[in-house]
Amino acid sequence: MTEVSTTRPARRSARAAADAGQSAVPAIRAFDVVVSRVEHLSANFRRITFGGACLSDFGVQGHTLDLRIKVMIPPVGGGSADLGALMEDSGSGWYQQWLSLDQAERGDMRTYTVRASRCHQAIPELDVDFVMHLDDDGRGGPASQWAAAAEPGDRVWIIGPNVHAATCSTAGAYGGIEWRPGLAQNVLLAGDETAVPAISAILESLPEDISGHAFLEVPAGSDCQEIQTRSGVGISWLVRGGRPHGELLDAAVRQAVKVPGWVSLAAPFRVSLGSDTPSGQALAAAAGRVGGPERAAGPEPEDIDVDRTILWETPQLLDAAALDGSLNPDKPAGALPFYAWIAGEAAVVRELRRYLVRDVGIDRKQVAFMGYWRRGKAEG
Ligand SMILES: Cc1cc2nc3c(=O)[nH]c(=O)nc-3n(C[C@H](O)[C@H](O)[C@H](O)COP(=O)(O)OP(=O)(O)OC[C@H]3O[C@@H](n4cnc5c(N)ncnc54)[C@H](O)[C@@H]3O)c2cc1C
């Protein structure tokens, strides 16, 4: 049976696993890594490559997809607490132990996506793409400020999957991966700049027989990147410029997924880089024209106060009934099994959730909604 969880999966440790009488190999562990390269990808993205022999134990079998990790941001001018020892000593209580340390000593924990992993090559490395959300004085959250100043040789701790754990043997089973399309052949990916690394990695993994559309909203034209995919998924970059965060993304999804009761994913835009990008005015106008259907096609999803709660609603596994459309008797013959993955600023994701679930009537088992950050709120 499909489960819908509204919280991120709890962290586990060797002690927790042992306490539960399960495998002694911990599902997650701390990796003591060093910055090996820093690349300025664009106006708002910086790629940091982490290296270290310990990374040969990092990962899941197969594609990393939208695999999330925790980056332990060191305090300004100081080194981080020894996470390896803390996890070893405190078992499942490591996080509480870490939290109880003075922040000036422990630093901050932030969530990022593995953009690329080469952990099982001769020189183990992984890439993380940081969004530089800095104000005019160069101030931002601890993670973006750390990334802006990072140099080769800097050390941090990363918490991520232990490739030797049984739960990491298939990407679909590991809790740090939410992309679970099952047998879906028609997909929608939508996200803001924080979701660009995840969407890019997912697109790179997709086979030829998957179709659909990916919408990526980014601050500036130079943030549009080249993404390789064998799939038939069309990619549209939406350049925000001075418009409100999420306006273009919202409009694009509404224009692409219009039909209540079942999903016809129109592909209104070609792959668009730079001057090919559809104009924001056209999209915003299109959103106005699309509007909502006269009656709700699905249930009103329970409201989520994104100021208080993390918006995280991801189906664990898609069951066959959801995919073959038998939950959806109005689905026309020939409509492909559908799956959507939506991530970004929580209030923007919440509105898209409402639209897709209530107005279009998409079954919640077919959509992953993830608030990657909350306006005005630090992570933690
Ligand atoms: C599963 C997951 C995967 C993620 N992957 C990535 C990734 O690969 N790359 C990436 O850059 N981010 C990613 N994020 C988002 C990232 O964790 C947040 O943006 C985080 O808040 C950044 O930490 P910070 O210390 O810079 O800012 P915080 O201290 O957390 O926040 C400080 C202030 O900055 C604001 N803020 C936070 N992020 C942004 C932003 N992007 N734009 C504008 N304002 C912001 C907050 O609202 C707050 O007011 C991911 C989040 C999740 C949950």
C-alpha cells in the first residue's frame, strides 16, 4: 500500500540499527571531506567538489537521482565538531548531542543534493551545486555564505548514505531519494533554483521511453544550464528576472497540466536556453487565461501552514492501481501513467499542490511535493 509521509525520514545510526536488532552496518554515516575544487557555474550557482578517501563508502547502488545529504557548515573561523566520533558515541542520539553543543562550536546543518557522484572511481569525489542567495552586501544564510568563500583545502563533514548498508542496495529503497516514478512514462518535474541539481540529475538518469516536461525557474539567464537526457522529456528554463519567486513556475505548470480528472501533459515550450526562453509576460498571461476549472476535480488537500510545518509529501511507492489509471475512471485510453515531482520554496509548492490535487484531480500517490526552503526562515 502506498504511504504518504509529511515529514522527512528520520536519521538512523549504527546504534539505532543495532538497538532495533537490524544490520550493524549503519544506513548513514559522517564523511570527513575536503573541498577539492570550486567552480563558478553562473551568476547564482557555485559548484563545490568534495573529495576524500572516505567517500568510497558513500552512496547508493545506481543513480543518485535527487539524493539529499546534510552538509555541516563550520562556524565562521572555526572547525566543526567531530561528527564521526559523535555518531559513534551517541548512536541514534547523535543529532540531539550535536544540537546541544554551542552553535559557535558546532556550526549549522543544511540539506543539499548530490549533483554528481564519482565516489567509486579512483579519486572519490562528489559535486554539490550551491545557490548563492546573498544580499548586496554578500550576506546570506550560513551555507550560501560558506560556499561563497569556500576554497580548495577547506574541510567539512557531510552526512549521507553508507553504500555498504543493505538499504542502499537499490536507490528506490533508500530514504534520501524521493524520485519514485514506478512505472510512470509521462512525468512532470518542476522546481526553482534549489531543485535544479536534483532535476538535472534525475533527467540524466531517465531512459528513452519516458516523456513529459521539466520546468526550472532560475533567477537569471546565465543560470540556465545544459542538461543531457536520453529521455523525451522537454526542458524549459524560466528566467525570473525581477518577477515574484515562483510566478513563472506556477504559470508553466498550470499551462502544461490543464485537464481535470486525468493528465494530458502538453509540452508548450521547446528546450529553452537564453533568448529561447519563453517570455515571462506570455507565461503570466497564459496563467491568467488557464485559471482553475469550474469545479474541483479532486479533494481539497489539508492546508499546510508553511511557516510552521515543513511541506514534505512524498508517496513511498506507486502501486500498480495508481499507475494504470484504474483510480481514475475518466482517464482516456492511451493516456500514459503519470508521475510528478515538485520542489522549491514551500509556499510556491503548496499552491501547486492545491492546483494539481484539487483542481486537476491528480492522485496524491502520483505526486511528490517538497518544500526545499521557506521564505524568511532559516533551515533547522
Ligand atoms: C532535499 C533538499 C535538497 C536541497 N538541495 C539543494 C541544492 O542542491 N542546492 C541548493 O542551493 N539548495 C538546496 N536545498 C535548499 C537549501 O537547503 C536551502 O536553501 C537552505 O536554506 C540554504 O541554507 P542557508 O544557510 O544558505 O540559508 P538559511 O540559513 O537556511 O536561510 C537564511 C535565509 O535565507 C532564505 N533562503 C534560503 N534559501 C534561499 C534561496 N535559495 N533563495 C532565497 N532565499 C533563501 C531563508 O528563507 C532565510 O530567510 C535543498 C533543500 C532540501 C530540503
